[in-house]
Amino acid sequence: MTTRSTHRQTFAGAYVDAPAIHRERLSAQQITGRSCCWCSGNPDPRFPVPILRDDALFACAPCAGMYGVPAVEAS
């Protein structure tokens, strides 16, 4: 019998009920990480949203909690 690892890695497709992010619909502030990629609120660098290549998208704390974005250490 094989046991599953308890370590869980979150991928972009694993967000819970998160609205789709379309680059062409984002503002310049959202694309450059200066506002939340979902609500245009204040982004938190602890909650990166690695969906789009070459763009630094971040979620605000409320959206991160609502959509299951894992926190990382801010540098």
C-alpha cells in the first residue's frame, strides 16, 4: 500500500473559487504588482499569484484568504 505525501504544493489552478485572471483586462498597476490582481486593493508581497509569466501579480490579504493563496516569506 502506498501512502500519499502530506506535503501539499499549491499550483495556479488550485485556487478556490478565484475569478479568472485575463492579462488584457488588468490595469497597469495590477500587472506591475502595485495593486491586487483581483480587487485593485493594496497588494501584499506575501501573496504572489504566479499565473502570468513575466508579471509580478500579487493579492491583497482579504483576497488571498478568500481564494486560498498561500503566503510566502516577503523579502
